[in-house]
Amino acid sequence: MKIAVLGTGMVGHALAGKLVSLGHEVTMGSREPGNPKGKQWAEQAGALGHAGSFAEACSRSSLIINATPGTVSLAVLAEAGDDNLNGKVLLDVANPLDGSSGFPPALTVCNTDSIAETIQRAYPEVRVVKSLNTVSAPVMVDPGRIPGAHDIFMAGNDAEAKATVSALLQEFGWEPGHIRDLGGLDAARAMEMWLPLWLRIFMQQPKGKMFNIAIVSE
């Protein structure tokens, strides 16, 4: 599959690297075609790795992953352009975190809205699916690094788009029974609002310690 990963940060690198290792052709998108981080990643990734602008990455891909900070996601997608987005599945892993007032950051949108829904309203012909935003980048692409069964969540309005994302999550190693479909995209509100608690847990963890949550029931 041809996949665009928008964002050159830790999350973008983790996702793009894993996808290439699985045999997908990946273009890492950034604001400028010659972005040093994107260019360096593509050179190291080999024949399946490319780098380009947001528009270039989206134009050559059938699946788009938004791995940019939630505070800039709409601006990034505007640069990508409607024609390069419409009709495609967009996996949104962003969180609307504002660190301008220090750590831990606050949510810029919550309760009655989410960054995923904001993207969907701005691009109604894009099939937005929210997932992977509730875990750290290493766990996104390698759930087995945490012992035992644990869960990842998914939300979206398009059943086919969610099936596409679910298949990708399973390629990453997530077990089908632990990919929790929470329903429509409005469930992204709760997924994003998990971040303040996630950050508090993160602050109490030993350095470098990975964690996640598991749903336990009768």
C-alpha cells in the first residue's frame, strides 16, 4: 500500500519506519520538500521510503496518517490540499495538546469536540478514523513490548475505513480482540481526553517505561 505519513517527529518516524519494514511504500510529508529530517529518513529507509511536501505525500498515497501535533493539523491538511485528500482514508493519531503554558500541556479542544471531528468537518469527503493516539510511539508499532493483553481504540463514521485501519493495526501486532471499536467519530473526544490522565501516569513512571491500559470485564 502507498501511505503518506504527515509529520517528521518521533511519532512520524516510528510509524513510517514500521510501515516500510512491513513492505509498504511510504512518503514522509513535511512543510518543505527538502526537509532535512524527512530527507534523511527517506535515505535510510531504502527503496520504499520517500520524502516530500505534504501535498506530494498525499497525492501519491491511498492512505494518509496524520502524525502532526493537533494544534497544527488543520494547517498541515490545508497545505496538502483537498484534491489530494478527498475520498481517502485518514488515520488521525494527533492529540490537541498545547504546551505554551508549561507541562503538562492542556487540551485545546475537548468535551463537545475533538481534533478528529474538526478535521472531518473541514474535509467531509475524507474518511477520518481516530486511533493510536492513546499510546506512546514505540507501543503504537510494537504492542508486544508491553507484556500481557492490552487495548487500542478506534473511532470513525465509515465502516470500510475502520476495516482498513484495523487491518493496519493488526499488521503492527495488535490482536483483533483488543482493537476496541468505540463507534462514531464523536468517540474521539473521549480518546483525546484520556491524554491528561496518560500524561500524569507518564510523569510517575520510571524513565523510558512503557505502559498502556487493558479493559477487564467479567
